[in-house]
Amino acid sequence: MSVRGEWRRLRELDWRELDIKESGGWPWSLQLICCVLVLGLTLAGMHWYLARPQAAALAEAQAEEGTLLRDYRRKAAQAARLPTMLEEMAVLDARMETLMAMLPTGAEIPSLLDSISENALDHQLSIDFIRLRSPETRDFYIERPFDIQVEGDYHRLAAFLADIAALPRIVTQHDFSLTPGEQGDTLTLSMLARTYSYRQSAEGGEEATP
């Protein structure tokens, strides 16, 4: 049967009289079209209900794979740097121990003030006062400020300040003030100094590690 004849049969077909029960008697071209439509709908349904969820799961797995690969590369780089980081940590620990040894305990504060007084006397300075203020508690340490006022000539005052900075315990110097002394050739030095000690833990009275 020619294609032209099939096309004529389709054009002459009364679509309103078609009965699915009599589909065996339809023109073969109409049967082919119906088979193609049914196959297409079946494939579309299979894609919608079966392939699409799997495609979404595949995309999610690929994204997770990318994240895991990035994490792996980052951790591999960190692992490669581990020996260097351990050496750096050892150096930092040693520096920390050195600095911690420079922080006086509360019981050592009077001895520290005595050392400052001796330095002032060694430089022939007149001590007006060295007076502790109330301690100030921080997160990991206790700040212990104290006021210093001494009198002497400029060079002796400068040497005195240098000796304070060179003390084996950490003492920081703040709020310097120089005024003429009672004698015409002297100056009065007033300043705030601070030293620091470990903060005592609440339990057992142990010193907290900064």
C-alpha cells in the first residue's frame, strides 16, 4: 500500500467514529502513530518517575564528591605541613614557657617592688613613693598596677627606667610625667607601672595557664 493511499485514507477517516476496540482495523499509518505516541508517553513516564530522581541523586553525589575532594586536598596539604607545624609549636611552647617564667606570682610582688626600690637607690634617686593599686583581674592573668614617683637628675632617671625594663620579671611602664624637682637641678618622675601574674583558678587555688 502506498504512502499516498494511506494519507488519503487518513484524510477521509471519520475521527469521531474511531473505536479503540476496533483498532486492529485502523489504517496501519494510524496504528503506527498511536504506537509511537504510546511509546513516547511510556518513555516520558519512565524518565519522570525513574530516571529523574536518579539524575538528581547523581548530581547531589557529584557535588558531595567535589566537596570531599576539596577537603581531602586541604587535609593532605595540612598533613604535609605537619612536621613544620610541630616544630613551630615547639618553638612557641618554649617562648611561652620563657614568658610565663617572667610573670611573678602574687607572693613575689613585694620582692619585685624591693628590686625597683634598690634600683632607684643605686642610681641615687630620692623615692617619694612606690605604691600598689588594687589588682585587676583579666581572663587569664591578674594585672597588678603600681605608682612610682622618684626624684633625681635626667640621666639617672633614664638609667633607672632602663633597669626597670631589664628586670627578669615583666614590668610595663605607662603615663610618664616629668616635673621640676624641689631642687633646681632635679626632676620628679611620676609614672604608672604594671606587672602581671597568673590568675588563680577557682578550684584548688591552682594558677591558670594563659
